[in-house]
Amino acid sequence: MSVRTRFAPSPTGYLHIGGVRTALFNWLFARRHGGQFILRIDDTDRERNVEAALRPILDGFRWLGIDWDEGPEVGGPCAPYYQSQRTGRYRAAVSELLDRGLAYRDYATAEETTAEREAAQREKRRFIYSRRWMAETDADAARFEGEGRTAVVRLKMPREGACRFDDLVRGPVAFDWALEQDHVIQRADGSHLYHLASAVDDHDFGISHVIRAEEHLSNTPRQIFIADGLGYERPRYAHLPYVAAPGGSEKLSKRKLGRYLSQPEFKKVYDHGAGILAALGDEVVPERFNPVLVEFYREVGYRPEALVNYLLLLGWSLDDRTEDFTREEMIEHFSLDRVNRSAASFDPQKMMAFEERRMNALPVDDKAEAVSPYLVRLGLLGDERTEAERARVGGVVAAAGDRIKVAGDIVRYAEFFQDDAAFSYDEKAFRKRVGAPGAADRLRRFRPVLEAVEPFDAGTLDAALHRFVETDQIRIGQIIHAVRVAVTGKGVGFGLFDALEILGRTACLARIDRAIEAAEAGSGAD
């Protein structure tokens, strides 16, 4: 049997971490078995702007490297891949279920159904619809319609026996038919609901394995009832444990960002990303800037392979020690029998640890390529870069080392790409280090050292500064901090001598002159 899996998102905008984990498991299972992964759009809600909401989903999957063999923008033999374009197929399936006596037209009003449900609550019994307004014949339908009623179509669920199937994650599962409601599959306006559309599409697309989140487990009996009733071959089912919020007490939700931010680990990751966006001058929009959404990690410059690697381990493990996998290793080792039954807690700090390992493992040239788009967004680089610009980016990246945890962290080093007269000073650091008594004069005396030192590299500059300290009979802290603030505008950063070498002699001299002038303008010469 050819393995065919699917992921069927509703077009609701940015990708949720939990949804991507489900899509990843489907993708890996298909790739592991040489099958196909299908992307289908469950857009039965006509009020949504499908195109605008779908774009972030498709872009997110492409960024993550989760490609689809059939679906939107790819096509395939089962097109169309949008449920909104398959109405005729669903209508035919409803007619077939009606003809076989497995569904019926129900003419109850909403008030009448509610009254039955409330009566069951008062009597402390489970609500099961009475089918009082079921049209069993055309004459019944005519009579109800004569009363001005309109009909929905409901499944006529069995009232005895059980629905049984083997779940590839949970094992044998059974649902009592008597506890199943007569679910609506077609609204009064003729539109169709998820349960019917999903069962029909899974058959028409030849889906062999339905791998989805466990909240869909309760949907399975009604979908099996539809599939069996229409003579379809059942797919195999695998229901994945949900991705839990930090702490593991509830399902991860994009709507509970405020609550998660009360947790220091979550807030640290959020604030780190928000700082990058603030430096870029971007507005932090909660709808997309949320660590529960894939877009957050894409915007601030995470490596997609780090996110995929971490998501793999949310509910799956190879053993008790292996964490880092290449894409090829994921495909080679993935199997549903290694999926855990219990929920996996999402930990943004651990996600960051995966990111740091991936970023640190990149060669300098690759890391420089990753960070450059952020400098372009700041207007500090053009789309086409000179060799000198490439060398400077590489120099900063190499000097910063593991301080660059995500590509967006390069914005914290904008001073290395700004004009000498344009970069700004940290006011507190400037007052403390350059505005201190005697600091401007020490900078003035150190300036000729920088002007004369050859070659202008980190090692030679280090030796020259130490000679200056000895000759001037001062403590090293009296000059080194002032130089750092003068040339970078900041009181902290990577190695000073690396910074001087990257900036070059001309820039360093110009920046020291500017700092001296600013200090003397503020407090007078010492």
C-alpha cells in the first residue's frame, strides 16, 4: 500500500507550533515510507479571507522545509485541494447517505433542540436527540416544510454496539455507538461540515494514514461511520498527544500569551525577540509576534532546522540521549511506535538551546549570509554587497561568536556598519567612561598610538595599548573602557581589539575625535 498522509489546516493565519508538529510528523512518516504528503485546505468557513490567511501558512511551511507533494500552488491528480471548491462532491456523498438510510433530514428548530438538551440536563441524563422532527419520507418533509421549517442533514448513528479501531499511537480504541450524537453534516443553507468533508476527502485523496492531534480522536467514530457507510476503505489512524503549554498543565494556545509571559523562561525568549524588532523599528504585533507561532521564530532569525529538530522531540524520541538530528536522520529514524502517549510540554528556553547549537555550528560565511538581511532592513547594507562589506560582516560575526544566538542579533552591532558621525552613544556609559575626569585627555594622548600602530590588527593593538598604559602610568581600566565607548558607543561588547580592527584606523580616529569633542562640550576640558 502506498503511504499517503495529509495535513489539513483551516486558513486562520500564522502557523501554530502544535499544528506544525502534527504536519512534521505526517511529512516524516510519508518521507520515511517513500510516500506522499498532501496539503489540503479545510476552508469550509466561507467568511474567512482564504488567500490572505493561507499565505502565512504556505510561507511558513516553505521556510521550515516541509514541502508538499500535492496541494495549493503545486497541484496534483486529486485537485482541487480546497474544500470550498468540492461542494458537488460532498453533496453527492450526502445524497448517498440519505439513500442508504444512514442520514436523515431534520426539521427541528434551534429552540426545539435546545429544549431537549436542557430537559436532559434537568433530568441528569445524557442528551441524545429524539429524532422527533426527522423526515423519514417525502411526505414528512413536505409536511414540515409546509410549516415553514428548513432542514439540516444529520447522521443516523447506531444506538447499539461499538466503534472499534486500532490507533497507531494509542492502541485499541472503542466508542459506544449509543453515546454518539446524530451529528449535522449539511447545514440548512446547503453547506457541509468538517466531519463529512474530511471523510470524503481522505477517501478521494487516497489517504492511507490520518495522523492528527488527539483532540480529533472523538471525531473518529462519526468519520468511520461515514466512511463505512459509503463503502470506503478505512485509513489507519494515529492520534498524537497535544503540545502542552509551559508547565504541561494545558494545551498550548496562541490566545494565552499574556499568561505565558508571567513565566520567566517564556518572557526571556519573548523579550529577546522583541528587542530585535524594536531595533529594526518594527511594531510588535501580537497576532504574529508570539512564541506560540512559527512566524515569531522566522522574524527574529531562528534557524528553521533548529525549530524542526526541537518539534520532532515534542512527543517523539529515538532514545534517552540523542537530541540533535539532521533532516536525513529524522526521516531515517521516524516511526509512530516511538510517539509518546502523554502530552509534551513546549519549552521556549530549550527551543533556544537548539537554536544556539545550530547557529554556533555554522561556518562564519554562512552565519554572515544569515544575518545580512537584517542589516539590509536597517539600511546599513545594500542588496548587493562589496567584498569589503562582506568582510566586515564576517568579522563582526566571528568576533561576536556565540553572542549571536539568532540571525537578528546582528542588530545589536549596528555601530560597526553606521557612519562615524551617525552611531549613537549609550548615555550612561558615555558619562561614566568618557565624561569622567581625565578621560577625554587620556583618549587624546592615546590617539597618536592608534594613528601610528602597524599593522592595525587585534594583536598589535593589544600590545600597543598595554605599552601606553605602562608609559602613561595609568590603570588599564582608565583607558580601555573609554576607548570602547568612544568607538562603539557602548560599555560592553566583544573584544575591544577585535572591534578596533574591524572598524579600521580611519573610523577609530574619527570616532575618538567625536567622543573627545562631545565630552569637552558637555563638561569642559580636564
